[in-house]
Amino acid sequence: MTASRPDERMDSEWSVSREDDVVTEWQRSDGYATVRVRERGDGEYVVRLDVMEQAADGRVYERERHPDRESATARAAEWRTAHTFAEG
């Protein structure tokens, strides 16, 4: 694989499974993990990581509140990177 973009492998492993005015959700290719950014009623954002216990990397659940979409989306990208499978 060439390293033309640092996030190239992450993009191929995670895909957007839902996107609308309120929620953007990515699902990992194995189906055992999702990352979601959701706008709250007060205009802030919640970002959530959910990795099922059946996943090779084990159960993980994290949820954070962010003041804006930009910081929530940045955190979502960090979690997707951290929970992308290492090349074997």
C-alpha cells in the first residue's frame, strides 16, 4: 500500500453508515464498531465510540460532549484511527 494520505487505510476500513442534519455515523468494516457525532438540542455535540465485545479489540464505550461540530468530528477521527486494525 502506498502512503499517499495518512488516513487512506482508515477511510477504507470505516464508512459512513448514516448522515443527516443531526447525526453522522461511521461503521467499521467488520460491523463490530461505530463512531457517531450527534448534535444536541442545545447546539453542542456528542461524539460516541461503541465497540462490541465480540470485536477482536474487545468492548469499548466512550462518550464525550463537545462545544462544536469541528471538535467533535476531530475526536471521531481520532477514535476511528485508534480503532483501525493494524496490518497483520
